[in-house]
Amino acid sequence: MSSLSFVALVVLGPLIDVAFLLLLLVIGLIIIILLAKVFLFILPAGIIALVVWFLTGSVFWAGVAFLVVALISLLKR
């Protein structure tokens, strides 16, 4: 191994590590943002479904309420 390739490995090794770290950080932030958006989309429908389930005791009607609120939320966007 020549000394030039060793120097290139010593210099570029940490730079490649930092580049991969930044890439993974960006990917992680994108995943967190997407999960937050999905959670905020499901939250109102889930709350309404929970209220319907408490009032009626029926899982069927709670599911219908969830789907209706989710559909309205989709159409609103």
C-alpha cells in the first residue's frame, strides 16, 4: 500500500463517516415528520371513534365513525 492511498484513507475516512451521519440524520428527520403527520391525521378520527364506542358500546359504529371522519379529513385536504 502506498503512502498516498493511506493518507487519502486517513483523510477521507472521517469525511465519509460524517457524510453518512448527515444522510442518516436527514432520513431520520423525514421519518419523524411523516410519523407526526400520520398521527395528526389519525388523531381526530380516533377520538371521534373512541367517543362513539363509549356512547354506543359498538365496535362496528366506532369503526364507521373512524372511517367517516378519516374520509372527511382526506377530502378536506
